[in-house]
Amino acid sequence: MNELKELRFNETNIQLKDNLVKGSILPEKIAELDRTITIQGNSIIEGAVYAHKLEIQQGDSEIKGAVFTHLEMYVNSEAKGNISFKKSVGSANSIVSRALNCNLMFYSDINAKSVTLYNAFVAGSIYADEIILQNCVVIGGVFATQNIDITNSIIGTFNSPSVKAAQQVWLLLPSAFSIEKIITIPGTKFFNLSLADLGSLFKGSKQSINSGKIEMNLNTDEVRTTLTNEETQKSLRSYTVIGKVLAADLLDFDKFQNHFLLAAASLGSQLLKNYDLGVNDKGEPVTLTFDKIRNFFFNILLGKIEIQEINGKFDISDITGKFN
């Protein structure tokens, strides 16, 4: 990154390029409520941002404070480099990024009316009416009041009245929910990573015997529940592998270190220090940094890290022996 120029301003519309903004960009009078902020590249904003519209044209840009836009937060489709948001991002309308060649990173939650993200890493959760994800990793949940469209993505869980899915969908938690039956294109596969040995994979070590991905069948793994009260009745579909997880939990599930890895990822910039998962096969400490965790999950998504199929067989004596 080039040497940045410190900038102070009070213009109606703001353009940033090779600039360091030491504070926040917040409106101080009514006229500034409608201003557009355009980041042309290579800029850092150290405080919070409020804008009518925020557009990011090029990468190596970072916003360290919370972001809220009235109309839209938009990342140019031709953007390259790193673009990161260190705290929550919200919009009264839309958050959109279809950029294929930049590293887009959200360290916290996203909240908007509609969210469309390609190739993004979200350490928190996404809340919106409509959500479209393609080639994304969301450590938390994806929660929509209307519909979700997921293509080739890793997510913690989801909950929406309507869900469409394509290619491969990887779930980090045992269950996900919808009201209507999930719509999938032919060839779509769902995998659950609740019992994958993510800790060993992260360290580059051999995976545990009783670990692996679980291929989900949306018909046999569906549990339908009807919720009623005096006035209404509502059906909810749960797609779950919780039975397999409970059985494995009796076999010492914590040794996979999944909870610790996902917790470190979801904390994002809130981590006060770097933690590690112990040492790898070479005796070197394996630190849990945000960039390493991001690269790890995208390597799974892109098939660079292969997760074994779970065996699903165990000896009942292994369980009873723990209680003797």
C-alpha cells in the first residue's frame, strides 16, 4: 500500500483515493444526510461511516468502524484487492457485491433489506428479507424473512420461509430450517461439517477416524414440525443430522476443536490476542488469525482441502467404557 494522505472534509459528496481518514464520516447537518461516499481505492477510514450511498470501486480499502447506508452499499464488479469491514454493516435497502476478483471480508454482522454477495467471507451472521449468496463463507447464520438463494457456499445455518440451492451447500451446524420445501437444481448436494475434524484439517494433520463430512438427504433428513396456538398453525421443516452428532458427542467430539475454531472465526476483530490450536506435525504452533481462517474455509469450498466421508460405525463398548 502506498503512503496514505490524511484527509479532512465537509463536502456533500466525498471521493477517497490514497487517503487515510482519522475519524468518522458522519453527517453534521441535514444537507450531509444525502451525500455519496466513493472509495476509489487504497484508503482507510478509522471510524464509523454514514452515507446515502457508499460505493467501493477498488480494493485495498478498509473501514474500521460500523457502516450504515440509507440507499445502498455497493462494491464495483471489477474491484480487485482486499476490501474489509471491521464492524457491523447495515443498510435501509441493499448491500451488493458481485465482484469476482477481490477479497471481500466482513468481520461482523450484516443487516439490510436485501443482501447479494459473491466470493465474500462473513465472520458474523446475515439478516435480511432477501439474501443471495454465491461462492461465500458465512460462519454464523443466514436469516431471511422471505427467501434465500445459496450457490456453492459454506454457512453456519439458515432459516427462511423459502430456500433455493445449487451446486454444493456446506453446513457448519447440525440443523437448518425452512417453511417451504427446499428447491434445488439437479445435482445439488448438501454436506454437514458438524462431525468433520476441522481442527486437524486446519493444522494439516491426519483426520480423526470417527470424523468426516455427512452428505445430507433433504428427504430423509427432514423433520417436519407443526406449531400451533389458539389462532394460528405453522409448519416448520428442519434439516438435521443431530442424531449422528449426539452419538458422536459420546465419543469425545471436543477433540475435533471445531467449537474453538468457529468461535475464533466469529469473533473477528474482537479477538484481543491470537490463539492457537496447538502444534502441527512439525512441532510449530498453529495460530488462529482471521486471514488463515478465511483461507482455510475457502480452500474447503474450492476443493483444495479434501474432507473424508464419515464412516458412521462405532463400537458401543467405546461409549459404555467411558461411564465405567
